[in-house]
Amino acid sequence: MLGAVFAVCSAASFALANASVRRGVVTGTPIQAMAVSLPFGLVCFLPLALLTGELFRLSQFSATAALWMAGYGVLHFLYGRYCNFHANAIAGINLTAPVVQLQVVVTMVLAVVALNERCSALQMIGGALMLLGSLITQQAPARTGAASAPSKSGATPFKPRYLMGYLFASLAALAYGSSWVIPRFALEDTGPATSILGGLIAYVAALAAGALMLLVPNIRRNVFSMRRENVRWFAGSGLFVAAAQGLFFAAVTVAPIMLVIPLIQLSLAFRILFSTWLSPAHEVVGALVLAGVVTSVMGALIVSVDSALIVRTLALPEPIARFLLWSV
């Protein structure tokens, strides 16, 4: 139960982080968002590590676990986050979020192969529903939430770049999905408090790698041309994503990855709500978007529910029950 609570709270925090950065990249860039959110996340984790005393237990954190978390930081915080931010900027969250959420399919495969966790036929059906949801969303016409209102500023209406948006969303899904299993290797059986130290190590590694990118002149100019108004949105994203990561790390220390990851996919529903609220003129909305989101969320919930519980509750015929309980 505690792991499920951590996971749902993490989902809401992830959604707020994405909606906040989406609002910022309307006039800013993904690189600028990275430049603010990464150090801000580190600033959030460092005081927690000091207050909880975890920082003073650094010597007790094994070198292997530290390397795992450093790799997680570079893959998830740096590469995956950039791909996600870029997809959000050019196509909007409502279109790309269902594609990014396919990370759960990647994680399910890795959980079975690398962690020897069980995956039932029902969970496979849930994964297929998530895939179907992303395909439905991709059929949505480019109509924003503010399309029906006349433009007072004469600004050019938002036109999503579908192909590139889906490409970067897919890359983000691969990066996120493959990285989610890493904290399980590093933090298993350590307790929720250790997740703070793990998160700190991950942020330090990602920030160090990101700092090296500032040696490239074009990237450096991009960062230092940031508008002041966008700093608050990117800082808010850093705050929410740091909270989300801490909650996720805490969840995987007390619950199986096959339970935690699907529940985090509820962030899809939260994202649609928050992003449409904050950036209505820059998000594609409509019946197909909502249908895709609902289908994807249903898939995530099916994956997260115990197959045996569903079979017992619905009193299904034995052949169907055997099929749903079959697992690999």
C-alpha cells in the first residue's frame, strides 16, 4: 500500500513538472529548461540528504550502487528528459504524452528479463491497450483548446510537428523505460530514506555531464539567452520532478517495479489536465486525444492490478481464468 501511495504521488508530481516546462518552452527552449531544472533538482535533494543524515552515510553506499545511480541520472535526467522536453515543445504534451508513456512496455520487458519478475497475460493486454491509446491519440487533428477563440494578438496558431514530435517522444520512452529498472538494482532492500542519497548521486552525475555540454558555443549561447519570465516555469519543473523522483525511488524500495511503474503512468491523465490548463493555446485537444488518454490509462491500471484478484472478483470461466493467469 505504501509503495502505491508513493507511486501515485510521484505520478502527479511528474505531470506538474511536464506541464510547467511545457508552459516555459512556449517562448523558451528545451536546452534552457534543462539548464534550470537539473541544478534546481540537485538543490532540492542536497538539503534533504543533509537533514536526513543520508549524506553522512555516503561511505556505506556501495560503489556498484553509486555507478548504477550515476548511469540512471545521465540516461534519465539528461538524455530522456531532453527528448521529452523537445517533444513537448514541438508537438505538445497532449499528443506526445501517450507515446512517452509507452516506456512502461519497455520497463515490463526489462523487468521480466533482467529482474525475473512475472508478467501475466492480463498485463500484456494492458500494455497492448497503452499502445492502442498512443495510436488513437496520433490520429487527432491539430486543433488547440483555444482554436475556437479569436486571436487578439494576431499570433500564429500552434501547429504541431507530428513526425519529429513522435520521434523524440519515442526516444524519451526508450530512455525512461530502460532507466526505470536501474534504481531497483541499486536501491533494492535499502529502505525509502536511501532513495534520497540515490537521487542525489543521480543528479550530480547528470549535472556534471550537462555542464560539459556548455563547452559547445551554440549551447552556451542558447542557455544565456533565456528570458527571465521562463525561469520560474523551468524552476517549477525542477522542483516537481525532484519530488517525483524522490517519491519514485521511495516506492521501488518497498514495492515491485511491476506495480510501481504502471501506477506512475497515471501521470498521463494528470498531464492532460495540467497542460491544457496552463497552455490551452499550445495543446491539441479533442475527442481522439481524450479517447487515447482513457485507453492508455485503462491499460496502465490493468497492468498494475493483480491478475488473480480480477479473476476471483469477476468469477471468470476456468479457460479464461487460466489464460489471464498465464505468465512469463
